[in-house]
Amino acid sequence: MLILASAAPYVSWGEGRAKLLKALLKAKFGTDISSYQVHKILVDAELEGISIAYTKKLLGDSGKNNIAQTVALEKVIKMCKVLEIPVDELVPLFEIEAPTNFIDPLDLDTSSS
């Protein structure tokens, strides 16, 4: 099967998902946890590509107009694993989107006319 490198699925984020992530973290840790604390956990686990600014965007701590809109599914899975929260509660399978530049290998016409 052909797998395209640019075909990584993405997840719509937004305010609803940011609030859900905060609720899952509160349930896990028993109290509100700041984006700085979350970032420290991710850094300690050596998760790459997550800055404090990005963590704040994921949690909605930078204001309503500065929340992440889409996040790579791979990053969400790694983050959930490190934070020990269930991925399927944060991102149900039916909500995963293919990127806009995704080319389905089944749509490629390989026959020559």
C-alpha cells in the first residue's frame, strides 16, 4: 500500500477541544493544571515540537482568538500518552480529518490510454 508522507491526519481543535483537554487533565490530576505544568510534563518526557506558546494554544490559555485550530493526530496521540489521558475521549475516530493536500492512492489513474 502506498503511504504518502504528507498524508498525516489532522484533528480540528478549537475552543471546545481545548476545554475538553482541560477537563480531562483536571480529572486526571484532581485539580486545575496550568499550561506551564503541562508543558513541563511534556518537556520532561522529551516530546518534541511542543513549546510553551503551543501548549497554551492547545489549552486555550492565550485567549479565544489564539487557540490552535488544527493539530496533527500524531502529536495528539503522543501528548495523550505522556499525559496518560485517553486519546479516544479527546479525539473520537470519526473526527479525524485528512489534510487538504491528501491524494487517495485509489484515485490515481495508473492506466495509460
